[in-house]
Amino acid sequence: MRRRWLWPAILVAALFAFGAAEVLSGRGNTAAARAAPALPRDVLVGPRVQLADLRGRPAIVHFWASWCGPCTKEAPELARLTSALRGRAAVVGVDWSDSRSGAASFVRKHGWTFPVLVDDAGRAGSAWHIHGLPTTFVLDAKGRIVKQLSGPQTVSGLLGELPKRGTE
């Protein structure tokens, strides 16, 4: 009788482990593209960016906070990202539920040069469906979310997640 349940239990455990590994790897969903919600209006580092400004090429929208340990670990990668992109995509940071002074200090410390918007009340994060930090969204040239990535990312990983030309 015990053997009858052994293989289904192993299968369930293997599926659970695969799902956990996918989440912990920083990979995200690959569901069908969905419209991106509005970006916050408040600016920490200019210029102000709206979704319409991002259309025409892929974009990376990155939610983070100065109090987030994994965000601190990831920050040097994001500092290198804009030069590695060579104009292939835009980058926008969104400081989520953070103090303005902490966020400004974080951006200066890590040498970020891309626009950073402020979501101090967390409304944009809710609309974008973030469930933890850091969370990074990859948008196609039409402004649709094509990937949602959880956890710290690397430059090479983000470059690999961008839509290929002709598939946007």
C-alpha cells in the first residue's frame, strides 16, 4: 500500500522543487504580454518618465528600496546596465515605499544615472503586482509587460531577457 503512494509523492516533491528553483533563480513569468500600468508621477532623479516615453524600444522598469538587502546586492549591476544596453532599451527605477532621503543617498552611492521615480505610498507597486523587492519588469517596444523577474538580477541576465528584434 505504501509503494502505491511513493511515486506520486516523489512527483509532487519534484514539481515543488522545480517551482521553488525557478522562483529563487530570479526568473520570472513568461505569460502573455499585458499592458503596463502607469508609472508614478513623482521624480527622485529626472527626467520624469511616462509609459508613452518608453514606447518604440524595449524598457526595463525596476522596483527597489534603499532598505532592501537584495536591492543593495543588485545595485552595482544596475549601475552598469545602462552602458551595457548601448541604447537598446530604456531603464527606469521606481523607489517603492521608502524615504526620499534614503533613496537619494542610495542612488548617489551606487552611481545610478537612469531616471528614478518615487512610489512612496506603494500604489504603483500594487498596480504592477509586485510581491517583493527587487522586482524587475521587461517591457516590449509597445509598452507591454513581457517578463516579471523577482530577486536580484545581473546585467547579462537582463540583456538576455530583452525581446529580440523583430519579436516586439
